[in-house]
Amino acid sequence: MVAVNKSFCILFVLFIATVGEMVQASDMATVLGSELIKRCVAGLGECGARVCDEECCKQKCSKQYGGLSPQGYCGYIGVNQLCYCNYDCS
């Protein structure tokens, strides 16, 4: 079995999460009337009590994607809590 450095794993996950449009229009869509609106997801960094809590995450999302119906939330990838933002794709 290969030993993997824990710090490397954490940094790798954070890198993936902060790349921005991590999942660009991942076929998530909302139907409003007869219009199909694609939703995108962006990773906005680490989330948690000592870094940026849920409210901070929502504010980051709103600030960055203001006119695109943003919805910020904290979610887990393994044991790491990250800030995500769902927003309407253009």
C-alpha cells in the first residue's frame, strides 16, 4: 500500500475546489415555465467556523455572481468543508 501525504491530499482538494467553475453546467437545470435554465457550480474556497462560515460563503457567492441568482452553501468533500456557489449559467 502506498502512503500518501495528508497535507498533499488536503491541498489537492482545495486546489480542485478553488479552480472556479469546477463543474461547468453539469447538466443541472431548473425549469421555469417553458424556459430551461442551466445552473453552474463554482468552488469558492474553504468553509468552516474559523475560515469562512455559511453566511460568509453566501456573501462571497452573492458578491461574485450577483445578477445570476446565486445560492452559496458549505458542503463536504470527505472531511474538508468547502464553499460552493450555484448560479445561472449565461
